[in-house]
Amino acid sequence: MITSESELPKEPSDTAFVILDVTDPRNISFVDRIRTLGTTISFASHNGLLFCSEIGSLEVFDVSSLPEISRVSIFEGNHPGNTTLYEVSERRLYLSSYQQGISVIDVKDPISPTLLGSCDCDISVEPTATVGAYGISQIEKKGSFVYGVAMDYFMDEEREALYVYDVNDAKSIRKAARLSTTPVRGHGMAIDGNHLFAVGAFGVLSIDISSPEEPLTIGELLLEGRFGVFARNYRNRLLLSGRILESSNEESPSRDYTKRTSTPILSSDRKQNGFFQVIDTSNLVHPRLIKETRIDTGEGFGFTVYKDTAYLACSHGVATVDVRDVNNPTVLAFFDELDQTKEYIGVAIIEVA
């Protein structure tokens, strides 16, 4: 398991990701710490390569012989978000950006990645800003469309939305649709068939995407006192991780704007209470919470599911959750033997022969 260290919004002096041995997900151990050029927000991996979407750059590493690791290339000028998708058939990366919408990078030659195209999300960001106040967080690709939820860290703007991008021509991406997700300030999302689920502050929205250029909200689940940060569809269930808010009036995620500034303010001085939820979406109009599991290593920034185990990157470490019985997940392990001055975001699972 690979996860990255974050000190945002502080200017980090020593950025890195850590390698953990999760051969037995009940017994997690530290393996190594690999320095990077910038803070990695999200990962993708394929065929022995690890793609790190960092603030300022995209780094590619050879991880085919872990624990040995070597840098393959650096692509400068990257603006990261919560998602890095590797499209196997196209050998391309689709990246979300907290600042600049989405981008597509050709990695057919991993030694020399090439930017194919990008598309904004209707906002201009200062070039020097680390993470914008408004931008695309999590994305999914379905056919020739990329769907992304735009997170708004300014509470009074109500700009949160679902964006649909037509990426049929990656060199000329166009915005095909925009749908407001107010009052759910979406930060995560997942797709199941012709339906999309946007998760965020206090709830989940069900959105019909059978006509990609005309998405339609058809249902909602209120989750009082919860902020959903990241989501995945798994075996016809919506899985999501996030934070239990300190009060029912607290609307802010970990990177919340309590002041109108261009830099997100982390709530690292407060105790972060994490959760992992399973939601039944078979009734699209009325999704139903099946189970919530407390995550003691803090807010779940992101997770992946591999061989019936969910691997979570959290504000105080990592966690593993057994999801074989998807309606009744059980925690396997919490691991917080990491630098507690940092938070842990982004997850990749690398299988070692």
C-alpha cells in the first residue's frame, strides 16, 4: 500500500509518500519513505508503474520490484485533485484538479508524458495558489465522458456542481453539461450504470446520467453531521469515507475556508473523526444508509478496494476494512505509526510477486 504525506496548507519542506506492507491487511507494517518533488494528492498504478499527481508535477516511478523503486520521469506544471485515473485502452491519465478542472496526459511513453488537453470549471485561479477555493475533486470516466464534482470551499457562493466533460477529442475537451449539486456540497462521487452519486456535506444526491448532456437529479439521502469526502461503487453498493462533523452546523471538510483566502485552512488542530459507510442505492429516489463504521485513524480522505478489502488513507494514518460482506464491513486494522504532524491522502495498491 502506498499513501502520501500532506502538510497542506503549509509549504512543505520534505514531501514524500510511504510504502506499507499490507500482505496481511490485519497486520500493517512500515517499509519505506520515498521523497517526491511535491505533495502527492492522488495516485494511479498500472503494470509496475506508479503515477503520482503532485502539486507542481506528475512523477512516474517504477515500482515493479518493490521495495526497490526508481523515478522514471517528471512532468512539470501539474495541478492535482483527488483523482488520477489510468485508462488502460488509451494509455492515458485523466486527472482532476482543484484549480483547473480536468486534464488528460498521454503516458504511452512513460519516460516522456505529454499533455493532450485540459478544460476548466468556470473559474480563474491565481497561478501561485497551491489549491484553489473551487475546483474538481473526484472524477469518473464513462464512455467518452468524464464526470466530475466541483467542490466549493466558500460557504456562501453555492457554486458546487457536477460537470460533464466530452473527452472524445482529448485535444479539444468541451463542457457538455453543468448541474448544481446544492445543497450537497459535493466532494466525492461514484457511477453505477446510468446513475451517478455525488457525496459531500450532509448527504448524497442520485443523478440520472443516461443522457450525459442532460443530467437530472432524481433522489437524495440526508446524512446529518457527516461530510462524505470520497466514494466508490462496489458490488451494487455505494461506499464512502469522510468525517463525522463536530456539530450539525459544521459544513466544512478538512480543507475548509473559514476566511475568504486563496489557501485552504486545515482543521488539524481538531480531532478528526472518520467514518466508512455502505449505502443501498437500489431505490434511486430514496438511497438508504445500511451501515456506518467508525474509523479511529481519522477522516478518510480516499480509499481503494482490492480483493474484498478497502484500504483507507486518513488524517492520522491508514485503515483496512473487510468488505466481503458488503452490507456488514468490519475493520481489520488501524495503523498510526506514522508522522503525526502530517496527514495521509491518496492510496495505491501494488501487488508484489
